[in-house]
Amino acid sequence: MIEQRPREGDDSAPQQPPRDGLLARAATRSAAVAERWFPNTLVFALLTVAVVAIAAMGIGSGPAKVASVFGNGFWDLIPFTMQMAMVAIGGYVVATSRPIQRVIVRLAQIPATERGAVAMVATISLTSALLNWGLSLIFSALLVRRLAERDNLRVDYRAASAAAYLGLGGSWALGLSSSAAQLQANAESLSPSLLSITGVIPFRETIFTWQSLTLAAVVIVVCVSVAYLTAPRGDSVRTAADLGIDPSDPVEDDEPRTRPGEWLEYSPLLTFVVVALVAGWAVQEFADKDPIVAISALNTYNLLFLTLGMLLHWRPRRFLAAVTKAVPATAGVLIQFPFYAGIAAIMTQATNGGGDSLSHYLASAFTGVGSSTLFPLMMGAYSVVLGFLIPSGGGKWIIEAPYVMQAANDLNVNLGWTVQVYNAAEALPNLINPFWMLPLLGVLGLKARDIVGYTFLYLVALLPIVLGLLTLLSTTLPYHPPVQP
């Protein structure tokens, strides 16, 4: 008997589930390993404390010295911690407002395929992070939740969540919320000793150069491509339901007023007053200063975003409810940042008998290259290594800047590009360091181990490309001495 094979186009032919490609299979295996072995984010921070403390004692710093600088430095970054928490809160408040929520719902209806959905999340995460990393995290996370609600699309919740995090691991430091670029653009943000080395470097010499914009574009293209190719299909997909997660959000309507004293909570009157005051201040701020310098101040940035969130929520009651929901997403930042401040203190202040610290040894190893051509490559590698230990764009820049910027001056390397070398390389460790994942994970109901298997593949893809471009593009920029205010 001759076997009858189904003809092409025959509707009776059995439909075979799509098979994953090589990258998608690698992502699935990587995810399985991470889910089994990757530690909790706090454990990661505490482990780093232990490693750095042992290393400091290994170079000759005494245990009493290490303990002293750790305790004294524990609270050093509290103002910056508050600023970073406010970035996350501002982004959350804007992203959860009703007008933005309607945009998210509409966007979630666009993708027709699982891979298209993951690629769209990656694109939005990367591009929105150029404006505000907090907005990128929360907006992208909420988009993943809306995609997971669709009955006609089986999106892998882990892969989509990893794509939502790409702004923090790929593009954020090349955009307006770059801590290092903001610090360097404002003389008042720099210590006198650092200012004498670097001078003031405006945004037009850092994030707004064509070289930086080119690098950002390449990072976005590479990440979106990897997101598309690594997204599982068919039987490999694990949806939110498979993970035991309900992606729907409860519908919350304003409770009816029950007493006269609540009237102002429901009225936009006070919102108008605050928005008008901030608008008046902003007009003066941008009129008196170079707009690029004005927007680069982190406090200005946060105030404008919070005010926008208040305007979008319209009523004080809704605004306060959004802030209340945002605060738990910053809990990890608030409790773990002091530990990283302590780590930074050990690395810079726990010196040996010769007066040298861990930071000095690391900087010497990576910047003592004696070549302007190799300097961006070695500095980028140094920033990647240090980024695993101290996941703070601004705090870590304060540690690195005195060494690397002096080396850039000595080797006649463009100072603005040196800042961008730091920015681009510093973002990469975020892809597997779970610290900045915390606000995202809080919204998605996941643990770091659920997405690190995917984000690791982005790190593998980006590392050689970013370091290569940092080295190549450095040759297109001339050196000029520091510009003092």
C-alpha cells in the first residue's frame, strides 16, 4: 500500500509546531541554568561585599581598616540613592497614568506573532530608556503584562520580561538620564579635585555627538535582533499562566467622596497650582541656562517627570495612589544601594601600607596602556569589570573618573568620548547584575533568575560589538584640554 502524503496547501495536513532556532535553543538552556543557580539579588550584593572585603585584605589592608571604611561609607550615597529612587518613582507614576495606560493597551494589540511581540518590547524599552530609565522599566513591564493577557498570542513571559529590561542593559547610559554625563555637565556636581581634571563637559560633547548616537543605534539594532531570534516558540514557550502569574490588574475606580474634607483630593485645582509653579520655574531655568545644561541636572529632570506624572493623573488622590504603588518597586534600590556604597568605600579607602587601594590597582591595570588607541578598549573593559561590583552609574563614575580622566588627559584622548566609553561599557554588566532589575521584577512578579538566562545572551552579543565601536569611533574625535567654568 502506498502511503499518501498530504499535498502542499492541503488543510488536512497536520500542523507542525514551529521549531526553535539555534539562538532560541541556547536561550532556553541558559534560562534553565539561571533558574537553578542564580542567587537572590540581596545575596548577590552581600556576596560582593564579602569578595571585595577579602580582596582588600589580600592587598594588605587590615581587617579593622576594612570594617571601619565599610561602616563609615555605608551612608555615603544616600542623596544619590534618593535621586535614583525618584527616577524610578517618576517613571512609574508617568507609566501608570490613565493616558499612558491606554497607549500601552493599544500597543499590546499590535504584534501578530510571539517573536514580533518580544522584539517590540525590546524596541520600546531601548528607545524609552534614552529619555528616562525609570519610565523604560515600568512602561515596558506593563506592556509585557498586557501582552500576556492576550488569549490569541502565546508570548514567552520570561523572554518578553528580559526584553523589557534591555533599556537598563543597553541604551540608558547613552541617553538623557546618563548619570555620568549629567555629573560632568554640571560644575556644581563635581568635587574641586575632579573638576580640575575633567572640567565641564556639556551634553553636546557626550550623548549628542554623532559617534554616541551611532553607537546607540547599533546597540538598539543588535538587541532587537537578538530579542527576535531568541524568543521561544511552540512547546518551548512559558506563558505567565505557566509560571503561575496572573498578569491582569484590578480595575480601580475612584471611591466616592464621603466627606467635605475630601473634596480637594478629587479636584485638579491643586494640581494646576503645582504644575503652574513648576512650569514658571522651568521657563526661568531654561531661559537662564543652556537648555542642554538645564536638562542635565538630575534634580531638574526628576522634578519635571514627577510634575508630568501629577498632571497625567490629574487628581491628587490618583497621583498619591500611583506613588504608593511605586515605592515597593524601589525597595531593593533603597536597601541595597547602601551596601554598594560600602563596597565603593572599601575599594577606594581601604588602603595598604603603601597607600594603595583596590580601585588603584584595578585602574592601573586597565588604564596603564600607554596608547591612545588601546585606551578606550582597556577603559571599557575596566568599566565592565567594576560594574559587576558596583552597579551605580553615577556612584561608580565618581570612583573611576579621577583615574581614567587623568589617563585620558595624559594620552590626549577626547574627554567627552571617555565619558561615553564609560557610559556604554558601564551599562553592560546590568544585563546580569540583578540590582537594577528590582523595580521591573516587582511589577512582573518574577525573580532575577527567571530572566538572567536571556539577558546573558544579550551581554554575549553586545560586549565585543560595543568595545570594538568604542575603540574605533575614538579615532574620529580630537582632544582638547579640560574647560573650566
